[in-house]
Amino acid sequence: MTTVPARAVHGNERISVERRVRDLLVRKAVLPGVVESVDADADLWELGMESLAMVGVMVAVEDEFGIEFPDERLTRETFRSLSMITDAVMSLTEEDRP
């Protein structure tokens, strides 16, 4: 039986989370026509994201992943890119694991 290195599993999990975040933003019509194909590190604010959209993204991500962003994470930087949102989700879901 072949075992998969832990970092590969974590990498696959990251890809899955990032895909879910991207799909969620597409469903919520955040930056329509942009989010579908933008690089994960692209600055969403430079692409036109606004504060009200960020609040909608925050609520949608919390619902999708069953997490709650602590006050110190409710910043523009947390929601700067798909990668940053993914990092926050992974960090918060890891905190919930036993």
C-alpha cells in the first residue's frame, strides 16, 4: 500500500477549499466575469471589490464552511485575494479540529 505524503494531502485540501471559495464567489456574483478565471493571488480590490461585497463574501464563506471570522480577521487584507480567503478558511477550520 502506498502512503501519500502529508503535504500532498494538505495541498489537495487547499485546492479543494480554493475551488469552493471561487465557486462561492461566482454563485454570489462577486466580480462577475472576473472571478471565474482570475489568478488566485490577484488583488480583488484592484479588480473592483467593494466593502459591501466583502461583507457578503464574509457571510457566504462563514455559511459555506461553518466557521466564524474573529473580529481581528475582518480586514481588507483577509479578503484581498482568493488565496488569502483560502488561507483564512483553512486556518479557521484547522482551529476547529480536535
